[in-house]
Amino acid sequence: MEREHLLLIDGMALLFRSFYATAPRWMVNSRGVPTNAVYGVVKHIEAATNILRPTHVVCCWDMGSTTFRTEWFPDYKANRGEPPHELIPQFDLAKEAVAMLGIPNIGVLSAEADDCIGSFVKQYREHMQISIITGDRDLFQLLSEHVTVYLLAKGIGNYEAYTLERFIQEKGIQPQQLIDVKALMGDPSDNYPGVRGIGEKQAFKLIQQYGSIEGVLGNLANLTKAQQQKITTHLDLLHLSRKLAAIHCDIPIQLELEEAKWHDERKRFAEVLEAIR
């Protein structure tokens, strides 16, 4: 029996990608609200559902800048400025458009969209095929035999498809080991430090060789003196960065799978685009 296919959409990634792809050519609706990003979200979803042919679709969102990660580390993502003025009213409008397409909008206070996506993956990966549309490589840690990550590429409907096999072949580690790599190297985009002085290349090499943070710490004597000093000096930041890097897959989500069933009516996309004008 063929598996049902759940498409998980990173709404934040689609919205920001669509906004910056068309700025500063603002589209404005009859109420004077910019709609360029919303238009892009709808077109992206139309392309994704047409290409991937899911049986179920869910769109996940962040719910503000305060999360459990900012409680652990107040500077988490503190390097990011406020969204552009023209984008702010499009957050709610995008969710309205997604709902009009018959797709549930999911967001949980204090969690990020990634955590919601991870929680769906954990719940359904054993009996569904899962595709994730995103621009965030952190979601590679969710890859498995039945989970594929489609990274947004230039243009609508263009993706870099990452399967478990491709990831292992390219990176030389298992998806879950990406958390420990990020713990070592940090993430300038999310503004957590990792171990200062250890970059991406070193981080991958250490996890490829020793398997985990515990493996690295258990083999400190085999590392260079410089590496030993960096890791021991920044041990607290290493463990904190590991917590920050991990997608949390136990977020309570109130959704019956039947609510996410996809009814593929192509005319609905044109109707939604007309409604937001």
C-alpha cells in the first residue's frame, strides 16, 4: 500500500523569500496593504503541491521573537533587525491566504516553526512520506528514510532536494549529528557562538572522527593543544549551543490529520490571489 504524503511548509521561509525576491516592487491591495510576499507564498504553495502531489499539507509559523531559546540565551537571534515595515502586515494576510487554500496554519507560543515541523515529523514519519519545504538547512537534522528536505532555490518551484542518502554522502555524518556540528561551530545567523575559533570544517571533521560531543570530550588528549584550549575554555557555550541547535520535536500540537487533507483544486489558487488583491 502506498504511503500517504505529508507536505510540511516553512511559512516563515516562504514569506521572507517571497518578500525579498520582489522588493522593492510592492504590490498593494485595494486597502493599501502590500501583498508581494503573500502573492509569492501562494505561488510557492501552488508550485510545491503541483510538483510533490501531497495527500496532506500543513504550514508552520514562528509566533513572535520570544521563545524558549531566548530564555536560555537572550542574545539568540538578537542580531536580526525588525522586519521591514512593508512586510509586517503581510504576516496575518499570508496566514489568511493559506487558510483560504484549505491548509492549516500551525504555530505554538514559545516555539519556532522548525520545532513544529520537527514535532510533525516525529509523529508521522513511521507511516507517512514527508516532504519539507524550507530555506533552513537546520532542518537537515530531521532527514530519514521517509523524510526529504526541499531547500528553496532561485525562482518558484525550484528546489535542492536532500534525501538521507544525499546528506550522508555529502556531509559524512548522520542527520542527528548535525546538532553536535552546530554546537561546535555555532551559527552566526541565529547568533549563538559555539566554540570560538572552531569553524565549520573543523567541526565536521571532529564529529566525523569522534561521533558526538561526548566523543570529542572523551578524546581531548588526541586533539591539538589549540583545540583543547578552545573547547575547555568555552565548554559552557558548547553545551548551550547544542541545546539551541537542536530542533525540539515534542511540541504539543492540536491538529487532527484529517484537517490537513489536501484537496487539489487548481482554481482555488486563482481565487485566493484575486481575494487578496
